Amino acid sequence: MIYQPPAGARDLLPLEVAQKSWINDRLQQVFQKWGYQRIVTSTLEWLDTLTAGGAIEPSTVIQLRDNSEKTLGLRPELTASIARAAVTRMAENTYPQRLCYRANVFRHPPQNYHGRQLEFYQAGVELLFAGGVLADAEILLLLAHCLEDLGIPDWHILLGEAGLTRSLLAVFPQSIRQQVRYCIAHLDCITLENLSLEPQLKERALCLFDLRGKAEDVLEKISGLDLDPSARAIVSNLKSLIELLGRSFSKPLPLILDLSLIETFDYYTGIVFEVVNYRGDLAKGEARGGVAATALQERSRILGKGGRYDQLLGLYHPQGITSPGIGFALNIEDLHSCLLLTDRLPQQTPKSDWLVIPKTPEAESAAFVYAQKLRNSEHIVRVEIDLGGRSPTEIREYARACRIERLAWIQADGTPIIETV
Amino acid sequence: MVLIPDFYFIFALLLFNFYLLMIVIALPKGALLTDSIKLFKSIGLDFSAFLDKGNRQLQINDPTNTAKALLVRAQDVPVYVEYGQAQLGIVGYDVLREKQPQVAKLTDLKFGYCRMSVAVPETSSYRRTVELPPHGRVASKFVNCAREYFHSIDLPVEIIPLYGSVELGPITGMSEAIVDLVSTGRTLKENGLIEIEVLYESTARLIAHPLSYRLNRGNIHEWVQKLRNQTEASTAARK
């Protein structure tokens, strides 16, 4: 019998762990510098808690049963848990709340994707009890700083506004609105063109379908549309946000405003965003007219996503009082794959600095004592004990293979002989 | 040809990132290939080398090195596009319906017309699908479409997945009916089968990798617009 992990689950071996910890440690440092405090919530939640916000389909949750009547689920994301904890357990705390996390999450792969990963690692933040342009700007700038600190090459932020898109969709008759929204969210232009819509509504639908690009261009296009006062207010906030972001980062933010970036459910209420990276293999094409062309054999990944959810906290509040919130989650696996092509990640697991070898059985206790003396240093010193059964030649070979530079041979009387390999 | 040192290559790449990246297009082998190649030729991308009898290459660049085409099985076109290995692809609606891939569906290209139909032996007594016996057998390459259809008419059947020559299902007596693509109906006729119901009609569709479309990688919006204009022009000409 061979015991294997279930399809989609995987083991991380030491080098990968070292690399992913490097990523996660850096992220947590950035979060802390911005005043965020780490929260740990339960891996298991009631299925109801996980799906209350409307963004999570029960079928995507890995469900478990115990003896109680309700179903348990492994968390597919952290926001629900943090929202639940914040409004019930932290109600007395000062506002706003800046919380961050590093955690594993679980998702059932969709049908037809057998063996797709089902356990993921995420790092993220939630800024709770704070709304407005400044809070939105903080989150996007924090995200940008995280990506820069990690040294992620060629990243872009796709920025949408769920509230604005929803109000742009309000002109469509109720009976067909959800279909229009579905087509736009899933980029299905063919179905959209075939919906029975009045000519000017069809024009509006097709305009919404391609309402993306440079922020200034998109904002100009929107201001040409017939907007109600609430939509005008959102547009004006969006303008202030984009101007503020433009002046507050060390370089122009690679921002694409995309008002077709919307979900089919009403979870997000304000800005929504995705971070995208293009891993381009620089496959050199033949020179063309003196300029090189390259094949776009690249793989795009969504490194993380987030948005504003001003209705969510109320769902978990005992009295149903809602408060604003915004956050994002970064996918550690995707950040890792993207950094593997750079020289940023540790390429080897840390090696041991010393190998301490008792030369005789009488020297064994002295070896432990000597090893501990070496370890008691201000900086991390990694010390291994040789567990016996090897000739000196084999020990030296082992040390070379493991890149251990110093050997301490402990004599029967407890004195060490130091050898450098 | 000018030889360019690596440094300048990278530099040029950074400068003209969006303009010089070569887009990759997935083209379906089989019935849609000739028309697909004709369409791309009409907007200046010539992949007709794929039509040469002696061709064994699976990917080729157009002569101007603007785009690369991958030659893949029709069912695999949405896979390459969904995973972003190709930014654009041409595929039949039947495949999209069967596989439900997460791709942007941009334009009905109006060629490659065919229909997904239920067919039975001419000698059988069935003339409507509801007359098929409950818990009967239906052979098909389009398992999901078949299942969805029989579910929608509330008729429980066993679907037998086959990968080709589906007509043999009823001929050999393995199944009562088949669900398959019909274009002219000749194959059915020559095998003594008749069409009794049409599930849906299908044509070729232009699909795109959603993120590449959102980010306009390799300027794909411009190519999509050209393909749309060309399709409109040739549809108008046909009328």
C-alpha cells in the first residue's frame, strides 16, 4: 500500500518552505510597518458563517460533519472569519481595526479540474470600521508596497468599482439586468449582443463591456454617460482616489481602471481590484525591421485580490449593525512562482554551521554540552550532533555534502579538536 | 537582417512592451481550420502553411512575425486560451457549450454552421426524443450537452461516452440514440440514421484569455476589432 496525499493536496519540502517563509515574513513585516496586527482565526467554521456574505458557493467549500446538526467547512478565505471575530469579540476595541493574517485556505476544485490544488496559503489584511477615499488609498498603497518590497516584476492592478458598475447597470430593466451583469462579469460579448435590448440600451451594455483602460480615459468616457447623483458622487470619489494614488507612490502606479470587473453577487460595495503579473518567457523572435519581436508565450497569474465590503460586518453583528471594511489577500503560491524567475528567493535551505562528533561513547555527554555552548550565541548558530555508526571519512563526506564547514571532534576527556572542511 | 545585442533587445522589449509582444492564436484542426485561416489571412496574418499537405509543424509564425499560431484539436482550443498560452482562439460553440471554459467569448464568426442533434435509426419507431425509453442508452462525444438536454426534458438515460464514429452506437445496438454534431446530414443518412431533435445550433466563435483581454496584452483589442469588421463585411457580402 502506498500512501499518497489526496489529489490536489501537496507536501512542501524544506527548500520550498524556506522560500515561502521568506515571502511571508517580508509581507508580515510590511503589514506591521503600516500598523496591522496579526489575527489567527479558526481553520474550521460553520458553513453558514463562510457563505453568509454571498460570495462563497457551498459547493466550493470542503465540508465536514461532526455530531452536531450543522455542517462545518474548511475556510476558503479569511475575511468572513475576521469579520465575525471583529464584530463579536473585538467590539470594545478602538477603531479603526487594522488586522493582518497568514493562513492556509481550502477550496474544492471545480468539476473537470481533477487534481487542481485545494489547499492554498494566503497573506492579507483587513482594514475594518473605516470607509472613504483615504482608507481605499491606504489599502492600494499597502498592496503596492508589498509587491515592490518582494521585488515582483511587471505587476498591474486592475481596479473596478462595484458600486459604480451596479449603478451603471441600473438602467437595464430588472428582468434582464442580472443577465447583462453576468455577461459583463464573464466577458461574454456574444450572449450580450443577442439579448433583446433596445438599441440605446444595447449600446450602453457594449460600452460597459469595454469600459476599461487608462484611468483618465475611462473616467472621461464615464462622465459622458447619463449618471444619477449617487453615481456622480462615486465617480468623483474615484477621481480623487486615483489622483491621490498618483501623487503618493514612488512611481506611477500601473493601474488599469476596469469597470467590467464585477462579480455576479453583491459582496463588494466599493472598489474591487486584482493584482496581475505576466511571467513572460523572453523567447526571442526573429528580428523584424531592425527591432526584435518576442512571442507572448507567457503565463498570467492573479497574485491577489480584494475590495471594499461595507455590508459584510452587519451580517455577523449580533444587532445587525453594519460597518465599512476593505482588505486584500495575496496568494503565496503565485507570488512564489513569479519570484522563482528572479534571484530574490533563497536558493538553498540554511546549512548547519557545525557538526559535533563524539569520538568515543564516553564523550557523548560532553558533545551535547559543547554543541549547546556553540548554540548559545547571539546570532543563530546551527549545530548538528553526529549520531554514530560512521567512519571519519564518511563523516567528512557527509559534512561536505551538507556544506557544513566546521567539525568538532570531542575526545573522551571532553576536549574538542576543531577541523575545518 | 540586423543583429541586435541582448541588451538592446531587452531595452526595446521594455520600451515597446505592448506593441511588439507577439500574440499567440490557437487554431482548431478539422472542419473550422480552412475558414479560420482564411479569416486571419484577410486581416494580414497568414498561417496558410498549416494547410500544406506536408506540414507537420504544430506552431508557426506568420511571415511578418506579428503573431504565432498553434494548431490544436478543437476541444483543446479553449484549454490553451483559458490557461493563457494563447491569447486568442477560434472554436465551435458546441465545444464551449460542452466544456464551459472560463474564457472571454467575443464574436460569433458566422462560419462553420452545424447543429447538435439527437438521431435514431430510421427503422426505429422513435420520432421525438420524449418517445425514447426511460433509462435507455444514448451514445455521444458531447456527454455534458447530452446529459444537460435529457435532464431538461426530465428523461433519465444512460450516456455512453464515445470518442468517434458515434453512429455505430445505434447501428450495433449498443444505444437507442446518439447526440452528435450534424452539418450536412450525409453521414447520418449513409448510416441509416435520422435526426429527430435539434439541441442547439453552432458556429465558430472568437474567444480570448480573459486577463489578456482586460489588460489588452499584445494589443489584442485591435486584432479583435479587425476580426469583427471582417466578419461583418463578409456576412454583409453573403446577404
